[in-house]
Amino acid sequence: MNIAVIGTGYVGLPAGAGFASHGHNVTCVDIDEEKVEKINSGECPIYEEGLPELLQEVVSKGKLEATTDTITAVKNADIVLLAVGTPMDKEGNINLDYIEKASKDIAEGMKEREEHQTIVIKSTVVPTTTEEKIIPILEQSGKKPGKDFGVCMNPEFLREGTALKDFLEPDRIVIGELDEKSGDNLEKIYSEFDAPIMRTGLKEAELIKYASNSLLATKISFINEIGNLCKELGIDVYDVADGVGMDHRVKRDFLDSGAGFGGSCFPKDVRALIKFMEDKGEEPRILQDTINVNVDQKTKLVEQLQNHYSDLSGKKIAVLGLAFKPGTDDIRQSPAIDIIAELKELGAEFKAYDPKAIENMKQKHPEIEYTSSYQEALKEADAGLILTDWEEFNEISREELKKMNKALILEGRRMSYELDGENRQGVTWP
Ligand code: UDX
């Protein structure tokens, strides 16, 4: 099949390269000319495990090309995937500017095409957006939905850091469809994927995405709330999570307590669902507290640090980990941003290290000191904070602790190194 993918971010590019690796002819479209040039030279514009290699392969085989020309790409496509960003505006609504612009360009391309085609929404959009906002724009092509073109909503559940693997090996494929023909067409390009396919309506598919992310985020806030109690009791929340997670109705996944969730999805999606529910006159009580618990959890470590230093002014703090999770250079909504800001308020000084995310954090906190290794950050520090569970931090040894002013590590993420209890403490474990 000929597939056009509009948007080459964390969803569009793994999807494009993934479908090309299954033998489809893929045209990736982006307004960013530099990105288009990079892709056409086989270079990967985002940092994602395995993606650079696959992209190089499918580009060199002529199965994937990139362009800024949406109209031609859409004209030649049997299936068009809309995968542009839906950032959040100040009021907590999702911003549809990119969606509307891309949908208008798609409508222009549809005018040039005779044969039926199917437009597939992969961007995260609140329920009713496809029917009430996107289809009316596509109809500006003069074409009739359900007759001349089909529409599907096909949410993506991939995680940063494992985007390609998650795309190629999903737990499920959700196809929300305008009509059966649309769903059948989309199901064809997933025929080689080894995953269950769920066919449903457009609104259902839109909400499945938000409900999935919101439940995962709620699971994390739940275990953090339990974790704070464990801290009071002097017991290890990970033992509690293991026991709870052995129940097949609960599962152990996403019960890792720590400094709170970050990233470009959970905070944004939960807030957007809260706003959407309020606009519908519903009371999002659970979701609101999922956010409230998370906001407070992010700075729990600062409170614990103040148990050691009532006055933090002039104290040298080693911040280990800036990315919102390991395996990515992304710092969006990372707990490290809030923790550094709070400690700055309290007059602390910093030496911060992260294997991938320093350049991004320099945008937020340009004035703090960054080091090229965790060892350097720990040297002569009054305390170390672990905020991202990068594998390399498991190598921290007693030797490094001896070079600190005070051998004290506070963990916002669970580590598995061999350090004595008096030198390290967990945010929700002893
Ligand atoms: C998430 C969803 O997992 C994915 O399905 C969706 O498509 C996009 O949003 P991502 O944002 O990449 O993916 O990160 P994820 O791995 O889910 O982690 C999110 C945050 O939760 C991170 O800050 C992580 O540290 C934190 N987390 C995760 C916990 O605190 N505890 C856990 O048990 C799991």
C-alpha cells in the first residue's frame, strides 16, 4: 500500500519506518525542511533505540522517503496517517493548530485524487475531535466521508525510549472507524502485526487513549501515596508493590514508586481529560488527585533533604538524572526541573549530570553547573539526588561516596547498587 505519514515526531517516524519495514511505500511529510533532508539522507532526527538503523535500511531500499509537499504525498496515498503534535494550551485544552493546518493540507491533496482513500488520526485528541473538528475540514475537499473517503482513529500507545519496539510489537491495535470499509482498509496494513485488533467507534478510540494513560498515571500516584505512608512506617514500598502486583487483576507494571511521573504524555493527557470532563459537566475527582499527588511527590526529596540540612543555602547538591526517564534525552515535565527550581529558591548550588539530557536541561536551567560524569558531580557534594534511574548509576560505589563532603544519596528512583543504609535513603523506601 502507499502510505503518507503527516508529522515525523515520536509517533510518525516509528510508524512510518515500521510500515516501510513491512513492505509498504511510505512518504513521511514534515514542515521542517531540515528534518526532511536528514530523513532522506537516512539520518534519524530523533533519539530512539533501533530507529536510526531501520530508517537507514528502508530509505536505502527506497521504501521510505520524506517531503514537505503534503498535497502530492496525500494524492498518491491509499492511507494517510495524521501524526502531528497536540500540545496543551494554558487553559489545559489541547491545542489543535497543527491538526487543523495538516487537515487543511490533507483536504487539498484529497482534491487531486480520484480513488477512495482512508484518513487515519494517530495524534492524541480528546473524544469527538475527529467527528466534530477534523472531518468537517476534510470535507472541504468536496469529498463525502464514508463514500469518497474513509476515516479511522488509531491511537498510539508507544513509550519514549522504546518507541519502535512498542510500535512493532503492540499489546493491541485499536481501530476506531467511521464505517466498516475504513476499518477494513486500516486493518490491512496491520495484517502482519502479531497483536489483537479491536474495532470500535471513533469516540471510543479517542477515549481509550486518554483512559489508558490516565489509569497508568493513577497507578503511579496511587503507589506513591502508599509509598509516602511506607516512608512514615519505615517499610519498603517495593515489597508492598510486589505483594499487590501479584494479583492478576492488578499486575506489577507501573507500580514503581518514586519522585513522580513526567514526560510529554501523562501530565498533558491527564490534564486534558480533566478539562474535557469539566467542560462536559463531569467531576474528574480521581484524575485531579492523580495530578495533585504527582505535583507534591516531585518535591518530596527536597523535604527529605531539609531533614539533613535545615538551611540549604550554599550546600552543593549533585543532581544525578535530568531526563523524565532513562533511555531518552527528553526532560519535558521531568521531576528534575521542579526539584532544581525549588532547591535554587533555597539557595543550594548544583552539579548536575545526565548521560543524554544535559543540553535540553541547559535550556531550562542555563546557570547551573553540569558535569561530564556522575563521579565528577558527586565529588565534594554535600548530598546526591538520583532523579532518573539510568543504569550507570547502579555502579556508584563507596569509593565515590568517600569523595563527597557528606556520603549521602537520596533516591527518587529505585537503584540496585551495594551502598550502606546510612549513606542512602529512598523517597518512599528506607
Ligand atoms: C507513556 C505511556 O506509557 C505510553 O503508552 C503512551 O503512549 C505515552 O505515554 P512515556 O511518556 O514515554 O509513555 O513514559 P513511561 O515509560 O510511561 O513513563 C512515564 C513516567 O512515569 C516517567 O516519568 C516514569 O519515570 C514514571 N513511572 C513509570 C513511574 O514513576 N513509575 C512506574 O512504575 C512507571
